[in-house]
Amino acid sequence: MAITKLTSAQITGFWGAWSGWTLDGMDSFIYALVLSPALSELLPKSGIAKTPENVGLAGSILFALFLVGWGLSFIWGPVADRFGRTRVLAATILAYAVFTGAAALAANVWQLGLFRLLAGIGIGGEWALAGTYVAEAWPEDRRKMGAGYLQTGYYFGFFIAAALNYTIGARFGWRAMFLCGLTPVIISVLITLRVKEPERWKRTAEGPRHQGSLAQIFSAKYRRKTVVNAALLTVAIIGLWAGAVYEPTAIITLAKKAGMSMAQASKVASIGTAILSIGTILGCLMAPKLAEHLGRKKTLAIYFLGMSVCIWLSFGWAFYLDDGLKTFITCLFFLGFFGGNFTLFSLWLPEQYETSVRATAFAFVTSFGRFIGAGVNFMIGAMVRHAGTIGKPVAYTAVAFALGLLIIPFAQETRGQVLPN
């Protein structure tokens, strides 16, 4: 069976969305990479002692603020359903770029927290708008794989962040890393100028206006889908983000234990992040194929089970080995692979909602869990401070995926169905 050829507009639109999502990933992971040096400088300037416990607690609080910002990003969805995908997509990219760059100017830990909160609002909106755009703009026989291609961008961003940390960060420090986060401004301008709105949205926009899209996703027609999808995304967010944000710090801890200097440990953390990213990219590319063969629900169950096992192996076992650095990094590859579960949502969510509410639904269900994730992340930070270790507190998040396996049966299976109008 012949595959539909993409038009130049569809290709341009995809690369605009992919580039924005790539730089989104870069911006969001910059914080994890510069967490220790940034807080080591800013805590004393904020009147707080620079102890490992305070660095860990402050890091968790700031990351929780970032997740709260991401949670607030659901506001972009109704705007995009009303005014279009591409202009709002460009606005989200501009927002996270400006406030990531502004973090380089932070004079104390409170200012850094504010900038991360505001950057989170932009970063969270980009995924919803990029995923909605690709689903609507690409032909039916290619949109599922398009979701997989799109999701790789976020983890290419991890790879870029690691490369920047290995070069610019190691030489010029954490402020230079945040300044690199200004680069998505260029992508924002290009999207505004060159990417066209999907025809699906244009046809819907020309039709009659009904009740607000946010109210519609909780109507009898969509309520169960919205609640179940939000619960599944919450599970994915709790597990993956806990591991991702503490992964560089865990590697640095193990590298120092192995006798490396801080500079050497920082470079090893960059290498570990790159390996995690490679694994995730492969997981993203495999997810659509498995989803078409096994169905959405069974595939998500496989990824959730893999995440549960790999989080426990990496943080609950390898982290505590006498010479655990290489084993920990090896586990990260598989942790990354199953972290590709987010790709399933990029192809699955658009299939469950009509065009008039699709961006709102995507934005809400991918944002709601950030609030809970923020609370869980704060709890993990408190546990790290109390226990004096980051391993087991992070490993306990494996339980979230076990709960996710119990929720999956209530989700809607959409394999073989076309995108609703």
C-alpha cells in the first residue's frame, strides 16, 4: 500500500513543531544539569547555608515550581482551539525561551524560582500544540508515526543540553547554559511566518461556536476519557521526571565516589544524559509500531512495566553498588527506552477528541499531572534531605507505574480508528 506523500507545507510545519519541541527539551533539562552549581552560588546570596541537604531541598522546590508552571500551561489549549495552532505554538516557544534566558540573570534563588515557574508555562504548552498540529496536519496513514518522530525531538533536546553542558557549561558556567535557552526565539519567529494552520482547524473555526472547549472536555461525552487520560499522564510524569531531574546528580555522586573531580564528574553526567536520550529516542520510534500492532493500551502497559522495573534497578540497586557508575549508566539506557511512553499520548490523545476541543484536551491532560508531580517532587526532596541519599526516594516512584497498570483497562482503545473531525 502506497504511503501518502507529504506536502511542503506539512514538512515545514513538522520541522517547526519538532524544532520547538527539541529546544523545549533542551531548555527543560538545562536546569537538571546546572542544578548543583547554580544553587551552590545562589543559596548563600539568599541567606541560606550551602549544604548538600539544602541544595537538594531547594532543587526540589524549584523543580516543583517549574512543574506548577507546566500545570498552568493548560491555558494555551482553549486559546489554540479558538485562535489557531501555529500562532499559539509560536507564543509558547517565545515564552519559555525568554524566561529560560532570564534565569541567567537571577541574583538569588527566589528569582531563579520565579523564572522557572514562568518558563514552565511556555514549555508545557509547546507539547500540546505541537502534538495537536502534527495529528491534524499529517495524512491519516502517517500521523501515528509522525507522533513518534515528533516526540524524539524532546530527547534530542536532552542530548543538546548534555553537549552544551559538556562544552559551554563546563567552561563558562551555569549562567551561560541558561543564556543558550534563548535560541528558540528564532524558531518562534519562523513558525509565525512560515507554518500554515491545519485545514481541519480552519474548517472547524469557520463553523458555529458552542460552549467553551474546557467545559466540553468534562461533558458527558468526554468526561471519562479526560479523567482517565489525566490519571495516566500523572503516573508517567511522576516516574519519569523524578528519575530525569536527579539523574545528573546521581551520576555526579557516583563519579565522585569513584575518585573523579567535579569537572570530570560533570562531563560523565553529560555522557550519561546522552545515553538516556538515545534510549528514549529509540523508545519513541518503537512506540507507534507497537501501538499499531498490539494496541494503545497493551503498549502503554509494557512501557509502564518497563519504567517501574528500570527506575528501581537504577536508583534502588545500581546506585548503591560499591562500583556502580557503569551499571547505573547502563540502566539509564533502558530507563530512557521505556520513558518513550510519552509518545503514545502524542498519537493516542488526538484520536479521542474532536477538532473543536482537541488542543484543550491535550493541554489539560498533559498539564494536570504536573500539579501532582510538583507535590510528589517536593516530597521526594524532603525524603532525600531526611535520608541523606537520592537513590531510594527516587526508586519509590516505581510504585506509581504499578498503579498506572491498574488504570489502563479503563482507557479507550483507538487502534484502527481515524482521527475524529
